[in-house]
Amino acid sequence: MVDYHAANNQQYTAGEPPTYMEQENDWDRDLLLDPAWEKQQRKTFTAWCNSHLRKAGTQIESIEEDFRDGLKLMLLLEVISGERLPKPERGKMRVHKINNVNKALDFIASKGVKLVSIGAEEIVDGNAKMTLGMIWTIILRFAIQDISVDGTQRGPPSYTFITAWGSARSSSEALWCLGNATLPELIDYDKLRKDDPVTNLNNAFEVAEKYLDIPKIHCQHGSFYHAFSGAQKAETAANRICKVLAVNQENEHLMEDYEKLASDLLEWIRRTIPWLENRAPEKTMAEMQQKLEDFRGYRRVHKPPKVQEKCQLEINFNTLQTKLRLSNRPAFMPSEGRMVSDINGAWHALEGAEKGYEEWLLNEIRRLERLDHLAEKFRKEAMLTQKDYATASLSEVKALLRKHEAFESDLAAHQDRVEQIAAIAQELNELDYYDSPSVNARCQNICEQWDSLGSLTQNRRESLERTEKQLESIDELYLEYAKRAAPFNNWMEGAMEDLQDMFIVHNIEEIQGLITAHEQFKSTLPDANKEREAIQAIQSEVQKIAQHNGINLSGTNPYTSITPESIDLKWEKVEKLVPQRDQALQEELAKQQSNDHLRRQFATQANMVGPWIQTKMEEIGRISIEMNGTLEDQLTNLREYEQNIIEYKPNIDQLEGDHQLIQEALIFDNKYTAYTMEHLRVGWEQLLTTIARTINEIENQILTRDAKGISQEQLHEYRASFNHFDKDHSGALMAEEFKACLISLGYDVENNKQGDTEFARIMGIVDPNNSGAVTFQAFIDFMSRETTDTDSADQVIASFKILAGDKTFITAEELRRELPPDQAEYCIARMAPYGGPDGVPGALDYMSFSTALYGESDL
């Protein structure tokens, strides 16, 4: 049989590679042709492997079969080296097995071991000879040459009579000396039989296997020494516990921060929405404009910090969930009503209230503007009531039969104006004018007087008809004068009223319409002047006839109170009002042109900002989806985009200033752009939130990649699969899209009872908050979840058990002795009292505490 121990018996100087790396010198492959020899080595090596694997709660049955997927091989290396290996792949495909074995071989090579002619494919294919050769290499490296407790190389205690390990071993004295020195109660050195080294050797192996769990193998001195390295286990256990507790304390802090930030944000939203929903109207334009100014202050001063808080809240939540997944903790479930979806719902309600409030403010300002205009117009129209016929007594009118016709003509001319007064009062009522009662009272008085006038007119006609035959014929010229003077006088009064009428317009087209109408009115003035001259000519003719016939005129026209002098005075006033109207219209035209300039100015900026925001949103989406370069490259690009976005803020501020000028000018429409300030504000806020959220997603992906050892190629594969099923490019997979993805990966989630149950279980993992969507981060976590190198409750329990000296409970004194003060007190405050029969006063239950760390609890 080949002497495997000779490999460790070669001499080398410091700094030179040990000769055991030269496998050809230690492994006679020709001997592998002997089936009996191979069977013996397989049994021996299997026992050695199991002596270490049992420490991790597992073992192997067939050395060439059980190492084929690389999982137990990697576990064996972790146990015997005390180091962490890269995360294994849990897939069942050949490529996954080869990758795992390669990770194990790379680890062995990193320790300076030269592996000759041993490849991952041979191990995966179950090549017994290559597998045994690999295990022998591991034994040489980790069990003989490098006996290590705390990471420094050192050998077993030396004895003066051991001059050559090989000769001492042959007589078994070395093993007896080692055992007697380290565990004298098991070894009786006086019973050593120097004449029977085989018996001595077998006795030493039996003691080792029975009491120290060291298998009978041809190279045992390393195992003896390792058996007594347990003094360092307590320190290792304490370090593991400290690490676990530090993670838990950090997670608790993040949870508390989230809860407080969510509570404060929801409280602010709760206080703000009632203010935005208050629709109590003000009575004056100034008061409503103050409300609009307060709303501007809210949008520009009070809301932006809350937008940042909401964004930070989502980032903190995603980061926390990633850390919980990576540390094998259950997903964080916020308090009732404080889920991210709850906050998004409240925020949506806030924005809905904002939109409704702004629309109401603008409509109310528009209404009050119209009311002020109508009220002023009503005050002017109501002056008609002073032009009744109360100054003329009925007895005088009865004596003038023909004067009645002129009176009726005048009366009919005023009918439209009375109806206009009533219409204006009705519109004021419909628009809820604050002084409607006084308007209604005055309108009612006018209508009653008009009805009374109509009744008196009817009575007068009846009286005139009775006395018509008794009256003398009245001069036809007076009658003609009265007939023509009355409508002309009414026309002049209407013209004066129109020329002085207030007008309200909102754009250039409307003021141009008024200017056109005014120009048309001016074109009628020459004809009107001719009519005035004709009416004055009738009066002149009356004077001429009276003088010619010696008629003594009473001095006034009996048919009308309209004198030639009053006609001339009104005509002069019309001529003065026309240029004044021209000036007012031109001023309004200039105002509307200024407003149009404001519209164009806002539109130019808005038409630039709107597409810029949309472009940036699309570019950010492409960076996070297309996976160009490494995650660090993406993060760098995103941070550059973030800085670029921050530097763009002055453009948004300029737009806000332009919008304020537009609102102050009472401009309510803009035909030059489809963008509103509200739309752009929302887009800007979404852009800020999106870039921050995307940066956080990349940071979490880096955290996940580093924690799980995911390669860049694997990340690209994950992203390609994710993008393939993300048909709408939303950045998340809906439930059906995710199911299709799982089916393509071989998961049994078809549409049946068993498949639905399995799919529901998986959705519980990737979407613990029931949002209905699976993010790329959750997708990565799911695809690589089985390779996560995390602590478990069992590992923490085992660590506590070491600190407790193998007891099922631990005391406060032991915790304070083994752990840092803050973490010791953390445990003492949270551990439940131990209730077992073997407990002592003050005993603490570390098992339930450890389980709670990884379960649904408030810890």
C-alpha cells in the first residue's frame, strides 16, 4: 500500500512551496488499478469526510456520487477550513454542478495547492479515481500540513524523543504521547507495549474514534490536534452572535425610522387634505386672489419637502426589505395603514384634492370677475327708472291726444331695457352674487313701476279715446318731430351706454371682435348725423310756419319732451365718447397682446421642459433595464443623471414664475402648449422620485450581488429573462407575467390546484406586501435565494449553546461575560425566562430568542 503520509514528511524552507503540492510525488496512480486498494481508500476517505460533515449535520454515503453536485464538497471545505466559500448554485443542471465544483477547486488552488489533471467535469461525472485523488489532496492540505486553530500554521506539541515523525508513528509512541499530553484521563501511557506497536496504534485509534470522533485513517496526528482546538469555539460563537445581533439592531432602527417617517407624512397629508377640500367662497376678488396666493405658497414651499420625504420613505423601505432578505429575515410588514401602498393612496388623494382646489379657485375667480362686471352694469342700467313719466301729470296728458302716440313710441323703445335689467338680475342670482338681495329688491321695484306705467298708459289711452273728438288737431309737424326724435334719442342714449359699457375679454380674438364692432358703429355715425339734422329741420319748419301764420306756440312740443337742444347735447357727448372708446379698446388690445406674450413665453419654456422630463424618464428607464456595463457603471451614469436633473431646477423655477404672471393676469387658457403647470409639476416630482428610486434599486442590486456572489454574467441573464416577460416595460412583472416566467424556468405553477398553491407560495416570497407586482430586485432575490450565505436560527442556537456550555439555557452573567455590553443587554432585555426543569434562577431561553430573530416578531 502506498504511504500517503510520506507527503508530509518532506522538508522545505520558509517561503518555498511545500512539495505536497506536487501531486505526482504523492499519488501513485498505478495503484488505483487495484480494486481492493480502491475500495479500502474509498472507505477510509468516506469516514474522514463524514467526521467533518457531521459537524454541519450531514454526511455522505458514496464519495464519488455525493460530491458530484459540488454542494457537500463546498460544505466540507468550509467546515475544515473555517472560511466561507462563494455561494453555491442550487440548480439541477450540469452547468450548475460544474460551477459549484469549480468554486471548490478554485478555493483549494487559492491555498497554494496545485491540482494536476483534476477537473470539475471528472468530479461531476463521478470519476472515482479523480475524486479520491482530490480528497487525498484536501487531507494533505487541511488535515496534516496546515493544522490551524486561529489562522496561523502550527504543528502538534513536540516531544524530545520524536526525532522523525515517520518512525515515531510506526511505533505509535507519538500518538500515545500526544493523547497523554492533551487528554491524560483517556490515555494510560504506562500500559504502552513497546514490543507491540500495532496493538498500541490500534488502541490509540480506538480511543480517538470512541471519544474524539476521529476516524481510523492513516494520517491521524492532525485530527488529534484539531480535537483540542475547541477552546476557540466560544470566541467564534460569540462573534457570530454579535454579527447577527448587529444586523438585527440595524434592521430595527430602519423599521423605527420608516414607521416615524410614514406616520409624520400621513399626518401631514391628513391635515392638508381638509384645507384643500374647503370650498367656502369669498365675497370679493381680492379675497379669492389671496387664497390663490396661499395655494401657490403651498405648492412651492410646503409640498416639495414632502415629495422628498415620500421618495426617501420608499427608498428606505426597499433598502430595508433587501437587507432583511439578505440576512434571512422575514419581510418587514409596517403597522396597519402605513404600508407603501397606503401612503401612495393617501398621496393620490392629496393630489386629487390639489387639482380640484386649483380648478375651483380659478373658476371662482372667473365667477367673481363676471359678477363684478355684471354688478357694475346693473348699477348703470338701473338708472332707466329715473326716466319715467312721473314728471308729467295725467290730466295734462289727457288733454293731448296725439301726444299719446309719441309717448307709446317712447315707451316701446324702453321695453327692451327693462327686460335687460331683469335678465341681468337673474344672471346675478344664478351666479350667487353676494349682494343679490339688494339687486332683487331694486329689480322688483323697477318691474312694479314698469307694470304700473303700463297700466297707466292703458288708462290714458282710454281717456284720450273718449276725448279724442273733443281735441283740436295738433300740428302734424310736431307729431312728425316727436315720432322721429324719440327713436333717435333712444339710439343716442343706447350709443352712449354702449360707448361707456364695461367689457371683459380673455384673448386677442375677443378684443378684436369688440374693435370690429366699434368700427362698424363708427361707420353709422354719418347717417345718424343726417337723421339728427332732419329732425332739427322739422323743428325749424314748425317755427317758420308758426311765424308765418301768426300762431302763438306754447314754447314746447306737446307730443314730446325731447327738445332740439337736448338732442344736440347728446350728440356732442356721443362724439366725445367715440375716441374715448377707441382708447379703451386699444389699451385692452395692448393688454391682451401682453397676455399673449405671457402665454407664448410660458409655452416656449413648457414645450422645452415637458419633453426634457419625458426624455430623462425614458433614459433612466433604459439605463436600469438595458444593463449596459456593470452595476457600478449604471450607478455612476444614474448619479450623473441625478446631478444633471438637479442642475435643471432653475428652468422649473422660471416656469413657475411665468405661471404666476399668467395667473395674476387672469389668463385661463393657452393655445400654444398642451402642457399645464400642474402636469409639469407632477412630471418633475415623478422624475425626482424615479431617479432616486432607480439609484436605490441599483444600490440594492449591488448589495445583493456582493452578498450572494452573483456574477455579472448571471445578472445579465436575470435581466434578459426579466425584460423578456416585462412586455409593457413597466419595470415590474405583473402576476401573470411572473407566472409565465416561472413556467419557462421549469417551475410547476400551471393553472391547477397544485400549481396555484405553489404560485401563491412563491408570490408570498417575492411580493410579501401584496402589491401585485414583482420588481427586478425581488426577482434577483428569488432566483438566487438558495445560494444566500446567511446565518440561520439553528446556527445562532448552536452558537448560544457553546456560550452556555452546552446547556439548554443561558444566564445573564454568561451573556455579559461573552458579549459586548450593549449586545448583552439587548439579549437580556428580550430573552424570555427559561421554563425547563433543568433551569436555574435567572435562566434565559436562548432558543426561542434565536427563533424569533428569524420569524414574525417585534424584535
